[in-house]
Amino acid sequence: MLLDIKGLEVKLEEEDKQILKGVDLEVEAGKVHAIMGPNGSGKSTLSYVLSGRDGYEVTGGSARLDGVDLLELEPEERAAAGLFLAFQYPVEIPGVGNMTFLRTSLNAQKKARGEPEVSSADFLKLVREKAKSLQIDPDMLKRPVNMGFSGGEKKRNEILQMAILEPRMCILDETDSGLDVDAMKLVSDGVNALRDAGRGFLVITHYQRLLNHITPDVVHIMSDGRIVKTGGPELALEVEENGYGDILGEVA
Ligand code: ADP
Ligand code: MG
Ligand code: MG
């Protein structure tokens, strides 16, 4: 199993508040899974905990990537192991050029895996080719990371990062929020182009519309810190039509 989460329980470090109450989730290589669910159900917390963000305490369960215990690893080790997270609000990094950032990230991962670094010339070729395929303005590569980027540019930049790092498991948390239809189409095309038999995706979204463009293999509904229902793409359409009320009432 590519991503294997069992009974994951998480509370806030600062507060005695349990947020994840036993999440079970398996994503096999080559598949796109979507997680939907009402606001506050714990979707973002799940992605933060997988990425190793501070402020959360795992109180039970496990999370493995290709059999490797993710929860034992530092955030950068998780990335080197092949985990990639695109967040709802991408960070801005003043003073660090986007190109430098991308190359540093790629080489750090290569180093952690014991692979040779990419030369400047090869990297330049790679980044130009990927940027072109994603219709990214070459100017965006020279600017500091995400500084002054529009919402759509930030998301496209994340897809560029993904295309360059070639992760095993990609998690996108509300990557559709704040995107206009054209930008969403571009992000979806970028994701679809990266779909591959060896790669898994977890697409977290509150709304169904992104899933019109990225057709998931499996859809999960999360509520109050648990996955409460799992189905095919039709589950997303059911949410679109009837909201979460019916599904949550049915599983309660
Ligand atoms: P979702 O992404 O599904 O909207 P979140 O994971 O953002 O849900 O939040 C789940 C619950 O945990 C919410 O009730 C939220 O208020 C709470 N929560 C998450 N992180 C924090 C935090 N750092 N401080 C206080 N409450 C938090
Ligand atoms: Mg939210
Ligand atoms: Mg969220």
C-alpha cells in the first residue's frame, strides 16, 4: 500500500482538543482519492499531521508511506520519502528566488536519497520544459517564492514544484479554493498529467467542482475527525446535489 493510515488519532498540543478520532485510509499507487467533508471535520489537520507540522500530537494509530513510518520522520525526511503537500495557503518566501527554491528542494531530496545532484544546466532545462507545459510565465521563476503571485499563480507554482519533485504521494488541500475556472482547469490538467501508475493522490476539497476535472477513483467523506463513508465518484455528485446532511444523517 502506498499510503496506509490506520486509526490515526490527533489532538492539539496546546489545547486538550481531540481533532482526529481514528482515521483509516488506504491509497494505492496509481489512484486518485478525494476527501470531502464539512468545514472543521479535520481534513486540513490530516494533511498537516502527515507533513509533520508542529502543534499536533499523535495520540494513536499509524501512517505509513511505502511501509515507512511517516510519523517517525522529520518533515524534510517525509518529503525525501516521496510525500508532497500542496496547501490551501501557500507560503511566501521573501528573498529566495523561485528557481533557487525549486533547485534546492530537488537537490535536498536527491541527497537524502543518496542520488547525485542535478547540474545547473540540467535543472534549467528541466524547469523550463515543465514551466512551459504548465503555461507558467518564465518571469515567475525569477521572482521570490510566491511573493506577489496571484492565487492562480501560487497554485500553478505548486503544480510546478510537484512536476519537478516527482513525488510518490501528492496531497492537495483545497487547492481549488479561490481559483477561477481557468486557473482550476490548469491545476487539474497539471495534476492529470502527473497521474501515473506509481503515484498516488489525495485531493482534499470542500466542493465537488474540482472533481469534475480531476475524476477521483475513490471518494471519502470525513466528519468529526473520521472517514465516515467511502465510495466512487458518484459520492461526490451526491454531495453536490444534496449537501452533506443526508450522508451524515445516514451514517449517524
Ligand atoms: P477542515 O480542514 O476539515 O475544515 P480543520 O482540520 O481545519 O478542518 O479543523 C478541524 C477542527 O480542528 C476544527 O474544529 C478547527 O477549529 C480545529 N483546529 C485545527 N487546528 C487548530 C488550532 N491550531 N487551534 C485551534 N483549533 C484548531
Ligand atoms: Mg476549513
Ligand atoms: Mg481545511
